[in-house]
Amino acid sequence: MGTIWPNALTSDLSGRAGPKYQRVADTIRGAIEDGTLCIGTKLPPVRELAYQLKITPGTVARAYTMLTDAGLLQAEVGRGTFVAEPENKVPDDVWSRQLHLLEAQNPGHVSLFSPRLVDVGQVAALREAMVKVSQADPLLFLNYPTRDAYEPVREVVAEWLSDDLLGNVHQNDVVLTHGGQNGILTVLQTVLEGAQPTILVEDLSYAGFRRAADLARARVVGVAMDEKGILPESLELAIRKTGATVLCTSPEVHNPTGLYTPLERRKQIVEIARRHEVQIIEDDCYRMGEARAPSYRVLAPELGWHVTSFSKTITPALRVGFALAPKGRAADLRRTAEYSYFGIAQPLAELTRILLSDPRTPQLVRDVRKEMAKYVRIAVNALGSFELVWSDSVPFLWLMLPSGWRAAAFTRAAEAQGVQIRSADEFALRDGRAPNAVRIAINGHVTTARFEDAMTRLRTLLDNPPEQISV
């Protein structure tokens, strides 16, 4: 191989930060990716490269081991270390095909309970990020998490979240949580006071609000809604009757109906909340596209708490969420998180930092949205003649059932046909009434052909209601 590449390596090392072994590994990786080191190229023996770089043999050996474990190098006893053949890595399409393994084992079954994202490359990006995490400073794997240690992650998250409709986000505003649900609970633990506080939700709402309230020993009261969301007069009445201090709502993508609360209605809600000093918790986890109106964090900076995650845009598997406090309450929110779980694991936080700072990630998010929209359009083509609420950037559809069907009976009939969906009853309060409707989630883990077949089965059921209405 001569001396050209090792000399270039010496120059590259001087311009990199981090432990020497990681600098060596990163530089070799870069040389492989840009073609400086071709497949099959033999690398210098450990001691020879260490001598040329003026570092210890153990440092070079550690770098070689990292790259061998990552599949970039191949060590052969008695021959040396070589740049590995691409066949030594598992092709990305193999991993994508495995997404369909469960459905292939049971071809008659399609679960549309919860959204499942299409893999457009985020699995490969996560694998790559995990390799980088494995090469991080050993202290990352040995220390308790600290507030200062999370600062680089919070800075990346703040940049990721900042936009005109969410407002300027500073890293001090961000608290990392174990997914959006944990974010909601953390905020409730921060704001609720008294022996049995009361929170308000839409009459139909995300079940996670109620579960978090149960854990916080809070009472949940429903507020009437229309096609624009919460009815202001009902909100005012509920606050006066119950003394509620918190409102939980999802104005951008209401779960389960998919409805959207326009700006004028949001302003009315803010006016009422200010008059009664009610905190507003906005759950923004289901939005895949751009926001259409300013968040409550912008409209009511002193009252608006914001919870989101990348579960519906990148992956739900990591269980990472972000909670933002209103003006003057960030320290309270951080204290709740630190007292309850110290913070998310530092390797997971570093994985989040790497993933969100990768310049390829925004395109991955756009590609996920584009592919999920294909499934939405398949569903609309099959079910569009019925009363259907849908959007290209929402990973579920809301279907009002035609005459002859009740939600419970329809979900049972659909399951008998191998399609699992959710009844509106699952989103109603215990003492509330649910409309005759179902939620149909998008499942990107099955092929579009399988998904279309599932929609056809639902369409056949809708066209053929039972002669007797069952409950």
C-alpha cells in the first residue's frame, strides 16, 4: 500500500476530536467510504501503523477491532487485516423483508390497531448510529446521567423542533422523556396540585391522557367537541363546574378523529384558559406533516406545555420524546424528570443526537410521510364513498359507519375477516358516549397489495351490513 495513505491518515488524525482510537477508526472508515481504501486492500500491521502514527499499538488494535465488528474490515489469521467485501454486511433489503415476516406467517391477518411506519432507510440509519454510539467515550457507558451531559442532545433537539409555529426553542426548554406518553405523565406530575385534581380532555380523546391521569390520581372530565375541536362554551362550563386546572388536547391531529383545530378556535380556548389560569398540555405526537397553526406554546407562552416525539416520523422503537415547558417553568419540568427517572439512558440520548443531527434524517422523514401517504390513498380509494376523515400526513383514518352497523359489531366482523381496527368506544371516557365510528391505522409493515386487500375486506363488510343490528 506504500506510505501515501498512512501519511494522509496522520494528517487527518490531527484535525479530529475525541479519543485516539476513535479518531483512527473514523479516519479509516472515511477512507473506505470515499474509495481511498478499496475493497480487499490490506491495512498495515498494527505495530507498523502505530509506529508511523506515533501512537501505541493498543490504540490501533482497538480501532481495527471496532471496524471489524462493524463489518468494514476483515481479519484473517496469518494474512492480516483487509477492507471487507460488501457481502460481509447484511443487505438493507434483507432487513426490510423481515418487516413482513410476521404477516407472512399469518397471511390472513393485518393489524390496523396502531400506526406502523414504512422503512425507507431509517433502520439502516439507526444501525449506523448505533455503531457510532458503541465507539463513544467509555464514560458514556459508566456514568450516571447529568444535566450537563445532556446539553449537546438538547441543542440538537431544540434545532430539530424550532419553527415559526412552535416558536423559538432553546436547549434549556427541552426535557428528554421516554416517549410521548412519558412526556404527558411528566408534565402532569409537574402541574397537578391538590388531593384530587381534575384534568379536561375532549369527549373523544387519546387514551394515554386518561392513563396518565390515573397514575397521577387525577379525575378526568370530558369536554364536548365539534368538527373544529373543543367547544369554547363547553370548556368554560366544565372549568366552572369542576375547578379543573389542566386541559389536555391535540389541536393539530386529534386522535382518534383526525380533526384539526383552526387558529380562531385556538385563540378562543386560550382566552378561556387565561381567564381561569388553566394549563394547556398539547400532545403533538401524531403529526407527520407541517403544522397548520401556531401551537399553544406560541399562543399562550405562559400556559402552553408541548409534548412530541419522533414515533410517527422516524420510529416508535426508541421510546424517546420531548417535553417543552412554558415560560418560567422549565426548571420545574426538569426537576420532575430528574426526581422520577434521572433522565433517559445516556447511550440512548447519544443515539438521538446522532440521528437528529444526521443531514440525511430530514429526507428520511419526508420519505416516510410520502410512503405512508400511499397507504392512505389506497384506503381512501376503497372507503371514500363512506363518511371518512383523512389526511395524507396523518397515519390513521376515521370512519363513520353506515346505517346497519354498530362499532362493536363491525370491529368483531372485521377481526373475523383478519383485519383488526379500533372502535370509537376505546377513545371515550368511562361514562361517556361514543359515536358509531372506528379508527383505521396505517400499517406500513405489510405490502401495499396486502393493505389494499384488507381495505377491500372492510369495504365488503360495509356494503353488507347484518340484517339485525347487534350491539
